[in-house]
Amino acid sequence: MPADRRPFGRLLTAMVTPFGISGELDLDQAAALAGYLIDEQGNDGLVINGTTGESPTTTDAEKAELVRAVKDAVGDRAHVVAGVGTFDTVHTIHLAEQAAKAGADALLVVTPYYSKPPQTGVLAHFRAVADATELPVMLYDIPGRSGIPIQTDTLISLAEHDRIVAVKDAKGDLAGSSRVLAETELAFYSGDDAITLPLLAIGGSGVVGTSTHFSGRATRAMIEAFERGDVAEATRLHRQLLPIYTGIFRTQGTILVKAGLRLRGLDVGPVRLPLVDATDHEISHLREDLAAAGL
């Protein structure tokens, strides 16, 4: 696959944000977690300050601190993609400019949520954010959370912008994604772990994962098997990993990732309200899902 169809590599993880026992940002643990995700889980990039990173409950100042800490920790070993999307274009531009100053390599910008703007507003929003810095932009299409999709024709129009280079695709519309891939140069990364292989089959580039806090190496092996033409091996790994690809969302991804990291001896602290820490019952299910996936 051409390098421009995988501008951030193949495997990225939407990293959780470590907090201390009292809920304060833990930058030392953030640096350690970033190193683990790159060195042990084989990630090409990390998404910081995404929803999995509890961005709704971190301050603007904390977001900037986190980008700086992770970038300092990983240097040039991985792409650092900063989540900056909000439902306010002016605030999103502010976060984009802040992330650029903090050292981010790229931006993740989610569809404006809750207010349900028309597609003309979605188009203008993304273009304004892409114009605000020199950083490449990955759009995040997740109508289940934002309330609206980025429609196919809108994606095709957005692809004309030089700095809009990729999509984190959590829409589940493979036919629509196929059309965008055929008519543009946008790189598509799965935003749903379980559809990574189907998306690869229509020309996708890789994944921005959640379960990849644990399944990174095996997911990378699946992607590489597909790319070398070993579809049988890629399918075997896809089926093996399905229990954790889906199980990580039995409750809420951030909650179970933090519980799973704790099981592995990486204590990244609690979640912030309105999230709540995993129950014993949920942790028991998580252990079963990890075991079923061979992890």
C-alpha cells in the first residue's frame, strides 16, 4: 500500500489518560504507558486526548500537558495524534493551535456532536480547523456518538483539502467507505476494532484501536498477514481476537482498558466521573475475553 494511504502507519491506539489516586493527571505514568504501547504492543502512533482518553473531563491545560509529555517520551518513534474535536468550531481551533504548539504530529477531529449541524456546517467546521494549523488532520466519523455521520459526499469534498489526509471510520458503512476510497486519496483507519479486517479488504490502512492496549502485537500481525496476501492467516487472527475486540466494549472502553492494564501491572489510576471503575463482575468477564483471545 502506498505510504500516503497509511500516513500514520498501520497500528495506532487511542490511549487512556492516567490519573493519580486523587484524580490528578499523572504525566509520568502517561510517558510510561506510551512507551509500553510502542515498545511492547508495536504501535506506529498514539491518539492522545480522544474519548478513550477521557477528553470530556480533562481541561485544556491538561490536554496540552499530556501532548507534551507523550511527545517527549516517544520522540520520533511514533506519531502523536492529538484529539481536538468539540462541538464548537472556535474552541476546536483553539485546541488545534494548542496541540500544534505542544508538539503534536497530527490532529484527530471528531464530527461536531449533539447540536447536529447540517452537512454544510460539518464541511465548514472541518475546513476551518484544517486551515488553522499546518498539521495533517484525521477526521473521526462516529455517528453513534456524534449524532450525525459525515456523509459520503461530504467526505469526498473534504478530501480536496491538502491537510485532510485520513478518516477514523467508526460508521460501519463499508459501501460508503468503498466509494470514498475509490474517489479520493484519503486513508481509512478502522475506528471499531472488530471491522479492521473488513476495512482492510476494501483498501483501508489500519486501525485506531481500543483493545490494542492489549492486542496490539496480534492486531499488527493480522494487518501484516493481510498485506502480504495471507488472507487465511489474517482471518484466523481476526477470529482469535474477536472476543477482546468486542469484549472491550461490554461496558465502556476506557473503563475496561484501565481495568485490564491494572491486571497487567500497569496502574493508570481511576476514571473520572461520570465514568466509574469496573466492577468485579466486569473484570471477571474481561479476564475471560482476554483468555479467549489468547492474550
